[in-house]
Amino acid sequence: MSERSDGLVTASGLRLPARALAWRFSRSSGPGGQHVNTADTRVELLCDLRELEGPPEAVARVRERLGDEVRIVAASERSQRANRAEAARRLAVRLEAASRRPATRRPTRPGRSAVEARLEDKRRQSARKRLRRPPPEE
């Protein structure tokens, strides 16, 4: 992940040009003393994913999972620069996670011991319930 003047590039090669990123700044809460009351350190990053570039199948997966816009808010650090870096890092992580191909499920069969254990549990449960019944009337 790298945030450059020309946008954001993730490790897998997804690129968001700078025109797709809208930064907003506001006052943050939390530690910082008087500085927190005067500086706009909270960062809000709005991303237009319609501008996302990269492998077509990865871009399609990201757009399907995240939609057309993503909003990231970072206010944990005391400086705007650190919060900007944190917001860019979080965006890259979300893009990477959304672009991953889901693992294909390989159907498996239970082993013999698992089948036998399940059947034994069923027999035990059946006997337990049978003992709870009232005795038959003669």
C-alpha cells in the first residue's frame, strides 16, 4: 500500500487515482490537550470505487462487496498526517480483503469413526427418550 500524489496503490496492484479520493478534516475528540480543541486532526476519506483500476475480476469483486463508495474515518492519532496515513492504510486493507477470491469448498465425506460415533450418539439418545416414556398399559 502506498499513498502517493497520484492516488493509492495496494499490494495486489489495485489503483485508486487521486481524483477518486476526497479528504475531509474536522476536530477530533480524545487526547491531545488544548491542541485537540484547535486543530482539525480527524480525517474522513471518501472513495469513489467507480474509478478503481486493476485486474477486471478483482475490481468487480470489490465493487460487488463494497458498493460504489467507501467511507473511512481515522481519529485515533494526534496529528492529521498520522490520521491520513491510517485512513489510507485502512482503505488499502479493505480493498485487499474485498478483492480476494473466495476459497472454493471441496466437499468431504465424514470418516468411518465419525459416522460410527454419530450413530452411537443417536442410539444413546433414543434409549434415553425411550426410558422417559410411561410404561405400556396391560
